[in-house]
Amino acid sequence: MASAPTRGVVFIHSAPKGLAPHVEWALGAVLNMPVSIQWTDQPALSGMLRGEYSWVGPVGSGAQLASAIRGWEHLRYEVTEEASSGVDGSRWSHTPELGIFHSHIDSVGNMLVPEDRIRAAMEAHSDARALRHALNLALGQAWDDELEPFRYAGAGAPVRWLHRVG
């Protein structure tokens, strides 16, 4: 039985110009189709490009996409996969310095932190500062802090609106 379709977006926040075609090839290999990204300069980091690609594929494609481009030097990205029937969505964030962070996302975009992770943080840290640090780690705050200037720099980038017909 074929997996249900879902969709998401690959946000490339910074990529060296020479790496751009390799990113497209890697994404295309996962999606089994050619991928073409409209690359623009990344104002937050000279010499880097940024781009976005909306995708449709079977549930689990987001993890495959995030893995396909993981570990390349100077590549900063996020991959989202929307929630679908019976399956939470996901977000993967990657920076060269921090590596990759994964979180589950509910149908309205809220990050889901597992109960056992919250309980472990509360049990291991008796003071508020240490607890706050543990919860920030669970929420991927370091990745958000590092990626935010790159997200903001892309705020004026071209947007391609997709419309469903029929």
C-alpha cells in the first residue's frame, strides 16, 4: 500500500554558489523528479545563496530530504513536513555549527515536546536557570537563534504562490 501524500518546504538559508546545483540534485533524487530552486543572494552572509522549494511526497519524505543534504559545509537549512492523517508534522533545522535538530509539529504549527523530556528536565534541574536551559535545548532555541538572521534576511525574497485548482 502506498503511503499517504503530504507536503512541505525546504528552506535553504545559506549555501555556497558551487553547492547550489548539488542541493537541487540531492532533493531531486529523494523526490524522484528534477528540482529547480530560484536562488537569490543571501544578504546575511556575503557570497551565499538562499532559496525555497515546496514539495509534495509520501509521509516521511521530509526526513529523507533533511538527511540528503545534511553535513555539507556552510549549508544552513530547514525542512518542514505538514501533519497528515494520523501523523504529526515535523521540522528539521540544520546549521554547520550545531548539526541537525528535529521536532514534531502539530496540525497548527506548534512544536511538540515529549512528556518524558519535560519530566527529565524537571527532575534533573532543581534551579530555574538550569531548567530553562534544558527546556530551551528541547525546543531547539540555539538553532532558532542561529537561523533567525538568515530567515529575516530572506523576508524580501520572491514568493511563489501555489493555488489548487479543481
